[in-house]
Amino acid sequence: MRELNKDFVVDIIVVGSGVAGLYFAINMADFGQVLVITKKERTESNTNYAQGGIAAVLSSNDSFESHINDTMICGDGLCNKRVVEKVVRKAPDCISNLVEMGARFNRKEDGSFDLGIEGGHSKRRIVHANDLTGREIEHVLLKTCLEHPSITILENRVAINLFVKNNRCLGCYVLNKKTGEIQNFVSKLTVLATGGIGKVFLHSTNPDVATGDGIAMAYRAGATIMDMEFTQFHPTTLYHPLADSFLISESLRGEGAILTDSKRSRFMMDYHPMMELAPRDIVAQAIDNELKKSGESHVLLDISMKNPKFIRNRFPEIYDKCLSYNIDITQEAIPVVPAAHYCCGGIKATIKGITNVRNLLAIGEVSCTALHGANRLASNSIIEALVCGFYASQECKRILERGIPIKPFPIWEAGEAVNSDEMIVVTHNLDEIRRLMWNYVGIMRSNKRLLRARDRIELLIKEIDQYYWDFIINADLVEIRNLALIAKIIIYSAMLRKETRGIHYSLDYPRKNVIAKHTILNRNLLETI
């Protein structure tokens, strides 16, 4: 048996280094020691890849009521209006806070924000830094964290499991990827900010770290999981054999880009009166339907009618990326296909991050506050992470003021070394999970497809538990175990929803039910289904 490190004791552990985790840490740092752990480099997160921007009411031509209404319409009956109102009304303060930290957003000559518009929005309210908004925010938040003496960021640390006793989280087991050691990270409070689940699908806009770790750990620890059938597929990612599902921001369509088939015929007017600016679920379903009808591999997104200088200045990353594949977007259309983008479900949590497990909080994409309902309104994700990160920090301060004792827990029992040949099988299983989810649990679903997916995922989970989990743990085994569980939760959640709503489209139940209900799962319920 390997020797394990001694306990790592801290006031607060934050798992994840995206906008939610970092903003929480900054707002919490003056009150206690905050340890942020991230399983790769600290900049590797969904935040860093966000191109579009942040939705907030910052213009006299806009209103809180309009933003709230747009969010509720897009959410298709499942938004919590009180959460929507709180997030929308707090959003401008968070934008101001980012600016004070040094965030540089695009502005007009008069100094006001150069606001964009995206699908589902009735007004221009998207604050952006060209098409690198996420990277700008991540840079500013990281710089602020690194300058604060109470915040420590540890890279290449993989959270394996939470340790929960009597429904109280005492911390988590963490794998050091460089040394192979497993440490007990003991804390008064544990905050999950691990982001999304995009890599459970074959095609995704998410980075490789988006393997649903936080949701899987929380589920195993007894947390309630909600609305996991609602995976948002971004309508437009670059279609190229050498491109890894590079996202083509919705803001292109906001600035006038049009969608056409291979014969250069527009088709969105057949699906929605807002055409290219329809909500994401409508656009993704329209593209998917067009591809099924034509048998083509992709559709075309064309912004070449705009001034070339405007295109290069407004979308520098997209322009450079496409040009690297010999696609000049100032002169020609971009081949695009939909890809998994955002998880509207997650760990059931309040706007303050509170879950049903004591001393365990969840914020950002890993959580489900019912802000997004059945479909997230474009650019509402980063603002949710900021607002919930702030409110969670205030809640944690109140909890710590009441006093919480530190309680150690048993060390991790290490297993035997894994044969390198077996790791090849792990890779095959990972590929199989992602393909079955794409083929059977994608944009268009049916009872038959879901049953096939359920039967296969049960076998894969059995294989993972039986053959791999008793070996010495490495990062790949942690991720495939989590992805398999996430796939199972999504499949069962989709089977429970006997209707079409938002981004969940069922060929067997094409209409909505009269009463909109949330899908709730936990260990006991899933075991009885």
C-alpha cells in the first residue's frame, strides 16, 4: 500500500477554478482561508472558452422586466421566477465589480458599453470583450485571487469523492496527479464549482475537464440532482476534420450572420419568426432536422456580407481560428454543426448554493437553481456564476460565524496497480459512452433510443466498477467513472420526462404537459426506477 499524505485542513475548499469558484473565493477571502483545487491548469474551464459575453441590463433602452421576461420565455415554464429576478437585478453590480478588478469590455466612443444581442434576447444587453469574454474574465479573476494572501490555488488535483457522515460534508479525497498520492482535504465547508458535463457527448464545445465530476460526487454523497435531461446543444460549432468542436459564437448571428443549407437557401424562417435569433434549442433542432432531411454533414453560417474590418475586429479569435483551417469568414461561409454545450440541470441548490447535504454548496453550471429552466437564455451562464458566487460567499460567512468544528475522516484505501493493457479498455469504454450518448440521447430523443442507451450504460458501469475501481486510482479512471454515472442520470431523467419541453425533444411525446414539473433524482430514487 502506498503511503498517503497527512490531512490538508482548511476553512473552505472550492473544487473548480472557473468564474463561479474564483468569484466566490474573492468575496470570501477576507473572512477565512480559501483553498481552490483544479484538476488541470487553473485557466482550463468552461469560463475560459466562453466567447459570447455576459447578459445584464446596462442601457436606458433596456429593463429588468424585459431581461426577466426573456429568461422566463426561454426557460419554457420551468424557471424559478424569484431566482431569475434576483440574478437579473444583481447582474449590473457584478459587471461593475469586474470592471473595478480590471476587466476590459468593449465600449463605444462615448464610453458606454458596446452591447451585443444574441438569440432569445429582445434587447441589446450582452457585455463582451470581442469574442474572448470568458478569457478576459478568467484572467482578471485569477490575477485577483493570486494577489490575495488568503487564497491558495492548487493545480493538477482531482477530487475523487466527498466524505459525508450523517448528511454532513467533512471534505473530500483528492488525487495529486503528479505524485499519485491521495490526500484528505478536510474543511469546514466544501463548495463545488466544477462546471458542466459536455464531454459525456461525442461532440462538445466544452474543454476536456468538463466530465461532470461535481454532480457525480454529489450524487454519490446523497445530494439531490435536478433536471439533468436538459442538455443544451449549441447550434453552431465549426465542422472540420481537424477542429475539436470549436464554438462559433451566437454573437455572429446577433450581428447579422445567416444560416443556409449547402445550396445557400435560408431555412430558419420555416422554424421560428425570430429566424437566426431564435432560442438555441429551436436553432439546434432546426439544423438537426435539416441535416436529417438532406443527408448533409453540416450547414453554413455566413457573415461575409459584413465589412471585413468589422468582422476581424469584432471576432478576432473566430476569424483567426477559421483562417487556420483555410476558411476566410470575411469571404466565405463557415461549415457548422450543433454540439453539446451547457447543462441546465445539476445539483439542486438555492441561489446561495445551499444543497440538501449540510456544509456542501454548489454554484455555477454544476448547480441547478432553476434560473435556466428547460433552456438557458444565451449569456445568462456567467452572470449566474457571478451572482451565485457572491450570494454563496455571504451565506458561508454566516455559517462560519456560527462555528463549525473540523472533523478528520479515514484515509483512502489504495488498490493494486492497474495493468497498462487494461487502460486501453478504459479508453474504449470512454469512447463508447460518448458515442451512445450522442447517438441515442442527443438533440432528438425517443423511448427506443433511451432504452438502448440505458441498457448499455448499465453494462458499462458494471464493467467500470468490477474491473477498474479496485485498482490504484488515476485521473482517467476517476473521469470515466463520473462520466458513466452522469450518462446514467441523464438517461433516466430523460426517460422520466414524458413530454417535449425546452431543449428536451421527444419524438414519442411531441407536446408539452399542462403542468410543468422538475425532474428530481437521488440515489434511492434512481435505484427504484
